[in-house]
Amino acid sequence: MMLFILASTSSNIVGSILLLTGIAKVIEPWKFIQYITTLNLVNSQLIIPVALTFTAIESALGVGLILGVFPTLIIPVSILLLFGLSMLTYWSTSTGKTKDCGCYNGWLEITPTQSLILNTIYIFLLTFAEFFGKYQPTILWQWLVVLITFITSYALVAGSLEYMQENGRPYIDFTPLQENRIWQIEWLGEDSKSLMSGSVIVVFMSIECSQCKHWLGVLKLVQWQDDLPAIVGLIDTKNIQAGQNFVDRYFLNFPVVAVDKRLYRKLNIEVVPTAVLLENGVIQEKWIGLMPMWFINKINQDQGAISTSKPL
């Protein structure tokens, strides 16, 4: 009897973890999309459908394990998924394509080794559940719950991504950089003082970021316009010379501050470019990965035609 209880508990633990990681991807799908993009294994047109489908499968498997739905199928599929993800993590981190597994969508910071150890534990728990579990026959409502979870997860992650694309900010935001919050002086020290008055856009960038380079031309145009906010750029490096080389290479006409990567982690900057619009030191809007259409339209009015056919 005790073995049966332990087996059920093991399945519930792994199922809960899969469900939680699925929820993390639903709330912030752009992080997972960026991770898939970095792997460079999927055609660019398929990245978003793959991200949405994987998130839905992950959530559905989690619910299936918790409810004990057809364990002779769900448990082996989950084991194969975890094994495949472990191999992917080992390959991507050992080759330098990624720095972590991307499994927890940035909610849990772990090393690749820790990720592999956790996956090994999950596989052991599921194997234990497979051999020692005693499950009741699956009934219709359990299948329906798993199916509804798949459909709902897919719809929610698609809606979350669409909201981000339309508004330039997440529907749910857990970071310190949120609307109506005051920019904290200690985040940039003396450099923060110039941000506390007037209208300023602070842009978080990275030297290696290809999307950031798409922003630079637009940001330079904005900096020239008196009726548009001033621009301040941040790059995640303490190498002053590297920062200056970045400015010189792209002939930037706005100030760029080199900051420690720890600031990005503190402010939960997982995706670059990320920007915040400040009015007298108060955050009015936050943009992740692309600029909102109202801002693009404002630039178009002042500068004429600027291509907006793709995310900036």
C-alpha cells in the first residue's frame, strides 16, 4: 500500500512541475520563443507554432500525470520528453548556444548541471510510478480535463503573445519595472538623475542582440526630435571600451551607459531590447521586443514613411 501511495505522489510531483513550467510559459511566452530562436533548430516561421504547441503539451501532460490519466502511455511519454530535453540542454549549453535549459522560463535560475540532475530525479520518480503505481481506469471526464487543458493552454499562450505584440508589454508583469512605479535612483546611481525630469525612454540592450540593432535607427531618429522623448541606452557590460565601440560602430547620437549584468537580473530583464517610457521619473509604459504602434505612428508623422512591417 505504501508503495502505491509513493508512486502516486511521485507522479503528482512531476506533473505539478510540468504544469507550473507550462504556466510560466503561458504568462511570458516571449522568453521561451527567444530560447527556441537561439537554438536555431526550427524554421523562423515555425518558431511561434512550436512554442505554443510545446507549452500546451507540457501543461496537458502535467494535468494527465496529476489525474493519473492512462499512465501506461502518459508516464512513458513524459519520461521520453524529459530525456529529450536533457539531451537538448546538454547539447545547447556545451556548444555555447544557450546558457541554461530554458525549462523554467527564467522563473528558476539553475545551472545546466543542476537542470540535468533535476531531470534525472524526475525520470526516476516517473519510472518508480510506472512500476509501482496502481491506478484506476481512466474515465471520460479525466480525458476531457486533459484535452481542455491543452486547448486552454494553447489559447492562453497565444493570447498572451498577441497582447504583448499589440501593447508592447506583458498582460501580467512581476518585474520592478512596472507602470506607475518610480524609477529608483540606486538602479543607475548618478546616471539616474537625468531620468527624473522630462520625458525619457530608457532602452535595455545587449551588444550581441540582433533585434537591438533594428531599434537603433529608429532611436536615433527619435533623439533628433524635440517633441519626442529623449533616449538613454543601457548595455549589459562593464567593459567601458566595449560600450564605446558599440556607440562608435552605429554612430549613436544618444547617451549609452554600460551597466553590470546583475542590474538586468535584478530588474528581470530576460528579453532585449526592453524599454521603459519615463515621465518625470515615473514609468508610464514598458515595451519588450517591439515598440507599440502608437509610438511608431508618432515617428511616422514626424519623419514620413518608416517601415513597420516587422517587429522592431
